[in-house]
Amino acid sequence: MTIERITSDAITEPAPGLWSNALRVGDALYLSGLTARNRAGQVVGDNEYEQAQRIFERIGQLLDAAGAHPNDVVRLNLFLTRIDQREQVWKARREFFDAADATRCFPAATLVEVSSLQPGVLVEIEATAHVGHGGRPVEVRGA
């Protein structure tokens, strides 16, 4: 099966590992390791809410580049350095999906506390989308 790297003109990777690839395999789109950094590789956003907003904007741009929609996202993994600030990230998440479509289905999510994020990074997000499914649960079968 062909693996396609998804890129957006709105996003550049300043150095390997700072921003992840978005990879498409069939109708499955995988985005991982997304952090709130600008094109110069500097952290942007003073708190979890602001960083999460920027990460969700980036997810939106990559989904657009893949011909997908925010409602196609079926799973999110949220990595936080401060678990007590999780409500700020959930707020940004709700705003992103509410803006996408009032009838949207929130993707399932896993919230994980980690302490190994790069300096200044408070939030890191991974996402899985199934393009064209509108956020409906999709059975994923192993090879």
C-alpha cells in the first residue's frame, strides 16, 4: 500500500523531529508529535491553552492538505507536561471541533502526562483520521 507524506504550504518543518510528518495510508491519515513551534523552531504560546490552539490550527491545515475534514479525526492522543492543566487543552479541542461542524462527533482521546517533552513544549498531540468518514467510528483491521 502506498504511503504518502502530507504537507501544507502553511507549515514547514524547521528541523527534523520538531514537527511531525502527516502520513496517509489509504484513507487513514496519521499526524504525530505535533507541538506549538513557529517556522524558526521557537515555542509559541505561553500556556497549555494557547499551545493547543496552535496545534489544532496545524491539524486543520494538514487535514485540508489531505483533502480531509476535522470531523474525519477519530482519535487524539494528548500529551501534557502538567496534567492539572488538562482542562485548558480540552477547551481548545472543543473549540476546534465546534467550529468544524455543530453536528460533529468528538474523536475519542487519550490524555497522558509526560515529562519528556522538549523544553518549552507543554502540549503534544497525535491524531488519526479516516478521510471521508466524517468522524464516524471506523473499524481498523490489522494487516
